[in-house]
Amino acid sequence: MTRVVLLGASPGPDTSPTGLRLAALPGDPTVAERLRSQLTSLDPRPATIPSDDVAAALRNLADVAETATESLLIIPENSVVHDELIYQITKTKRGALALVAKEPRPDTADEEAQEDSVPIDEAEPEIGLSRVEGLPVRSRVGKSRVVSVGTASHAVTRPNAVMLGPVHLSARNAPVLAQTCRELAAMAHTFGPDDDLVQLVVFGLVRNGVSVGIRGRRDLFYRRVTTQEEANEAGAEMAGMDEDRARLNNAVKGADGFFTTYFVSTYSRFIARWAARRGLTPNQVTMISIALGVAAAACFATGDRPWMVLGGVLIYFAFVFDCVDGQVARYARKFGVLGAWLDATFDRFKEYVVFAGLAVGYVVAGQSDDIWILALAALGLQSVRHLLDFSFGISNRRKPPAQLPTLPLDAPDDRALRKALVRRKEERSQGLRGLLKMWTKAGKFRAVHWARKMIVFPIGERFAAIAITAALFDARITFLTLVIWGSVAAAYTLTGRLMRSLV
């Protein structure tokens, strides 16, 4: 569950979301009615905090955070937003996440003028005066997180973004939020009338060392509205966007391997949508995948070339449906412990029953019984790899998040914070940590990115190797491929994890 906090708009006939209607949407709901209905599944009784008195609002937010035992979603009550965007924000794995909009890039003429400006490391902090969607540009964001936030009396070096509205925090950051809000409430007199409450919260979190990740709207809609005209524009724009397509695209994992990305996910998402709309559950799709895997093993066990080719085709589609079951779960929001256990367990079952089928077929075809040695080597190697993956994942989750530099809330600008971040970056660029960082940066090159994905021999590449080598050659070549490539992958993965464990 998620504790929802609605930040109320200032009272008035034209700014209160209670009176603003979204005529372009079915049912002609008010902005507040629609948002509350969207959030019911997260929190049937959200906390509503009026924001006309900043100090009181911050103290009320601190009270909510102090009693929170689950994650928190803080969102302005006058928000017009897609359901899918709420879902993606609340399902983040980041300890803190804010929805941001970057200031539009300057045109060509201005870019030429900026080339003559001083580098960011030498730039003077400033109070942002420009606006994006009615909000003052007083935040500096990097590629993945908020670097610094300012207020009407706290300067920021090269501000380039605004905090649009929704902020999601994990339960572990709730105590920090409570402390931060009480500190901010005590200095509320220093804030200006245009300082947004969400921006102030992120300002305090960042200065107290919380890593606040960022995400944009991408192909989804979010906007705060304060007049009926803005509500009409927002409703019409949102109605013209394909939310279902965004939801379908989000059902596909973003960090899959090369084979899965280019030879499966390009079309498997449409199978997933077809299955979900016809009421198929993820577990039912998993059973289809298992049945195809067993059928592939039976084909391989014949040892005949036509059946080996058919086995290669079947094992490919067994993997396709293995991807589809997860996509159905994410698209239809049907998650369960049983489904996760079935998916993880029977992935291994399909793989190992295929190993047995290949070995039987090799013997049936009149080849050497020594194939069982290779089959056991492939099975043992893969089992060890799975064990290492599981144990490292558990250990890594217990590792506390790295603490970022802090800065007193009353510091007038962010220069000290930026200097501390530069020192932290330099320290993390030395020794093993520096080597790992350099290897991570190399991933911006597509060739290196996909090479790193393939070298770890993920399940997509393994099933592709089995399908191709079994169809074109024989089980001996298949097992040699699995053992050799698997050994390289194990050495690469183990080396990386040992290095990460030491930093």
C-alpha cells in the first residue's frame, strides 16, 4: 500500500480543483473527483493538506510522515494525470522520485551566445526567475537525480528544471521527510509567495542528503491546472494521447538482453495485450510456456533432424511466452507470489528438461553416451550461476544506500553542496570504484552496451543458442556452446560482483 498526501490548492472559485471540470473526459468529472478516484486503489482515505499557509502545511505533512509505515505519494490536488503515470511513479525502486520538467533548450542563436558563457563549475548561483508551466525554474537536475533546489531566498547554480508535482518516497525516507518538514516550517518566513510546496519539500530532502531521482512525463500526461481554461486544455490534450499504448510499452522490461529486445519484445507485447483482454492470467500463459518447453524436449529426444528443427522452433516460442506472462502481469496489473514463484522455478525446469531431451536424442541417434557428461556440466554450471545471482541479489538489497553530501537549510546558495559533490565524484573515481565507473560509462556506446548484455549469457541468449545449435547441428555442439559461453559469463559476472562487493 501507499499513503497518499493531497496538497490542496488555495481557496477560491477559480483555483479550487473542486470547481474545475474536465469536459473532454467521460463523465465530465471535476479535477479533484477524478484524481481521488484514481488514487482510491492506493489509499481510500488520502490525507488532504491545505497549502495556503506554508508553515502549517509543512507541519501537517511532517505529522503524516511520522506515522507512515508505507511509501508516500505527495501530489497536488489540482493535478490532471494519466493513471499509468501514477502507477509508474509509485512502482519505482528509487528511495525518492520526483516528476520534473526541464526548461526548454534555447534556440540556435541563444546557444551561440551561451558558448561564450562561463562553465557551470565557475557559474554564480542565482534565484531562478523564468517559469515553466507557471512554476519558477529553481532546480538543477542531472541525468538521473536532483542536484540542487532553491527558493526565493536560496540561490541555485544554473537552474534548469521545475518540480512538476508528484513526489514518491519509500518508507525508509519518511523519518527524514518528517524532520525536514519541521525544519522548513521553522523558516517558512524566508520563502516567497511563488515558492511551490512540492519544490520546498524536495529542496529540504536534497539538502538533507536524500538522493531524489527524476523522471519526465515521456509519452504520458501530467499538468497542474488553476483555471477552467487550463482544465479544458488539459482534458483535451490528455484525451488525444494513447495511454494504452504507453501502458503496453511499459509492460516490456527496459533492461532486457539483445535477443529479447530485438527478436521477441518487438511483437510479444501485442500477444500480451491480446491475452489480457481475453482474460488469460499470467499463470495460464506460464503453463503454455512450460508445455511448449516440454514439447521441445520431446522433439529433441527423437534425435531425428526434422524433429530437432521443430524442437528449436518450439523452444523459441516457449521463451516468447515466458516473456509474455510477465508482460501480461504488468499490463493487466495481475501480480502474485504464486506467479512469481512459478515463473522463476519453471524457467529452470524448461531449461533442464530440454538438456535431458537433447542428451537422450543424441544417444538415440547412435552417438556416444559421453554426452551425459556435457549435459551435467551445462546443468551444473547454470545452477551455480543461478545460485550466485540469487545470493548476490539478497546481499545487495541489505546494503544501505550511499549517503549524499548535506547542506544546512539556511545556507544562502548551493556552492558548498556542489563542491562536496565534486569531491565525492573524485573520490569515487579512484581505485576499483573508478574502474567500475569507467566501465559503466562505456555503456553509452551501443556496441559496448549490447556486448555487456550478451556476455552475461541471459536466458534469451541461452534459449536462442539452444534453438539454433540444436536445429543446425547436434546436442554436442549445443552443450559445448552452453558450457563455453556460460563459463565466460560466470567469470565475467563473478569478477564484477567481487569488485562491487569490495568498494
